[in-house]
Amino acid sequence: MPEICRFLGIIISMNYGDHNPPHFHVRYNEYEASIRIDNFGIIAGKLPPKIFGIVAE
């Protein structure tokens, strides 16, 4: 999975031609989540609230 960004232990990646809706993947320690690009809603998985806030910012 192509990595877009890595900061504070958070890894953000995105697959070309992945399924809809458009989203990116976030990994942080043992957490993983898929997050929509249009409204930052979590499609699958979970993240600690603090990490989700950092990513959404």
C-alpha cells in the first residue's frame, strides 16, 4: 500500500483504484482505520480519539 505520510507514529496510505467511497487508511500502533476523504467519517476500524483528531486536522 503506497504510503502518503508518516508522522508521530501515524502512517497514512492510499491505494490506487480502491473501492468506493474514496478513502485513505490510517495505522497507529495496533489500530487501523479507513477514513472517507469527503467527510472524514470512519468507514472501518477504529482509532484513539486523540489520533483521529490529529489526522482530521
